[in-house]
Amino acid sequence: GEDVEQSLFLSVREGDSSVINCTYTDSSSTYLYWYKQEPGAGLQLLTYIFSNMDMKQDQRLTVLLNKKDKHLSLRIADTQTGDSAIYFCAESNPLTGGFKTIFGAGTRLFVKA
Amino acid sequence: DGGITQSPKYLFRKEGQNVTLSCEQNLNHDAMYWYRQDPGQGLRLIYYSQIVNDFQKGDIAEGYSVSREKKESFPLTVTSAQKNPTAFYLCASRLTLAGNTEAFFGQGTRLTVV
């Protein structure tokens, strides 16, 4: 079945870049997402990328997609303490029922001042 | 302000009791979802609904029930049949079921069995 995997923890110093990685198994995935969850809160969509794209940039965020390796990454430039949160990678395929968004377990990002 | 609201934020339940978690949205979204979040795990889909008076089971529906009598409301009942109900529950809504529209999440309800 479909699966999305992420490492559970990442620690960076304030001002450095953070790179959060994700792998997925469904080669037919068409939309890939990054969500952010702050403590005790719901998920907030940060960005998403369509599967025919290699890269998407939005201010401090850069998403890279390697469709051959089924690898997705989120780079946060100039990481701030306010970026400390859990980041979820997710994928869906509207052709097979877009309701079934598959989420990874989340990567907890620690930012040290 | 448009948004999706879950209540209560914290809920305690005695073993053997049913409890209902509220989810309301004023975004005029057709699709609504309930997820369960456990530490170190991704979100798991409990139930979803694409239209009023219709809902479908997700991956872990056993021990849960839902209703969708109004477009804006999608309450989740955690029944006594759910053997391990302590978790963080997230409700989400989306304009349509299609994956290219953003899912908006509520702030979550933390349910604890005491």
C-alpha cells in the first residue's frame, strides 16, 4: 500500500538552513504537500507541488521533487526559532480518490538559538 | 472570519462512555474529514464526507461514528467500542474531494480516557 516516510527529528541552529526529507511509495501520486503543526494545534498547509514539477520556491521555502527516486524535500532558509514545529509530508492522487491524503509521521524541527 | 472550529479543546472520558467531538466550518466546503494523531505516527483517516447525508469509512473507523446532517457540521462520536481512544483528533475540510485544493484543519481535540 501507499506509504510516506520521514525522519522523526531534525535540529539546526538559528540562521542555518533546514532540510527535511520525505520518501513516498505511490508513483502515481500527483500532489505532494508540506504541512506545519505547532504544539497543540492543527495542521497548516505550507506549500504543495504538482508531480510534473521539479522545484517550487516560496520566500524562504524551497521544495524539491525527485520523481524517479520518489523523494521530496523541504528547505527552509535562514531558519528561525518560530520555525520550530512538526512538519508533515503528504501525498494524494485525485484520480484514485483525492480524499485519501497519506501523511508521513512528521519531522520535529528543533531550532537552537 | 471563515474557518474550521473544533470543540472542546480537551476532553476527558471515563471508560465505557461515548463522547462526541464537534467540528464546524463556515467555509462552505463540501468535504470534511476526521483524523486521529498518535505520537510518532502520521495522521490516520477515521471517516470522511463529501456531501451532506453521506459519509464513508476511512482506515480506522472501528469504534467511531459520524453524521453529516448539515454541510457545516461533521461531529465524531467515539464509542465505548473504541479500545484505545486516547489521542489527538483533527477535523479538516476541503472545498471538494480533489487533492489540489487546500485542506483546512481545526485546532484539534485532545481526548483522554480516565
